[in-house]
Amino acid sequence: MPRAGLDPAVVTAAAAVVADEVGLAHLSMSLVAERLGVRAPSLYKHVDGMADLTHRVAVLAATELGDELRDAMQGRAGRDALTAAAGAVRSYVTRYPGRYAATVGVRLTGPQDPLAVALERTLDSFAAVLQGYRPDPGDRIHALRMLRSILHGFATLEASDGFQMATDVDTSFTWMIAFIDRGLRA
């Protein structure tokens, strides 16, 4: 019988916190069980193993990021929308590096996968940023990939303390947004 108070959502939330603390690569059923005060085998009543748990963390992260992008960009266009989206991604990734890492390279399990819906919301937000710049329709996918790549790269480097130079990271972030804005306007 499953332990009272545990369900897939509780297990997923605990796994997300553990992933943020120790890194996704070090996430394990035993660490999640320890966090929840149970033995690891009891987690299998709620999730189907590490692959399922990691996938659930990816769904959680993509949903949270989608919500943060939506809220940050509300009523904004052009450079304001770009700045808001970039700030939302940067903030989310630096606060939740482990759960965000779960979204990278994850494969969809099928057409009904909730991850597909969550990821589509984030891409829709990036597409909304681009609308203010009116890219050529043939370049839309390229622009989406560019925007996602740049924002992902900056945020994950910052989250992993990858910027070791003395130059202020906030100044670099502002410069990057201005650079993207100029490029998209060109």
C-alpha cells in the first residue's frame, strides 16, 4: 500500500528539489526517498523508475518555465519582450539548474506526452518574442533555435559558475540582449 501523503506529484517535486541541490546527474531514487523519509523501493509505487522520474521532472520544469515566460512577457513586445523572456529564462535556470537540465535532450514518449504541451508553451513564448521583429517566415525556425540556444547557453553557463572573468555578468547579459535585438532588427 502506498504511504499516505505520497503520490507521483509529491515524489516529482521532491526529485526536482534534490536535482537542483545535487545536479541532475547525481539524482537518484535513494536520495529522493531519503528526502521523503521513505525507503527507495516505496517510490516505485508512484513512479516507474529513474527514467520516468526524470521525465516527470522535465514536465514540471517545462511547465514552470512556460508559466514564468508567460507572466514575464505579458503585454510586452519587441525588445521589451526579448528582455523579459531572457530574464525569465536566466532567472529560472539559475534558481532551478537541476530540474531545468532535465528538459534538455529529453525525448517525448508519444503524442499524448504532457511534456510536448509544456515545451510547446515555451516555444510559443519565444515565437511571441520574434513576432515583434517580423522575421521572414522561412527564417522563423532558425530564429527560434538561435534565441533558445543563446538564452540556454548564457543561463546554463551562469548557473554552473562558468563565467570566471572579472567582467560583471549583468553587464554581459544586457550587452547580449542589445546584440540579439540589433540582429533581429537587421
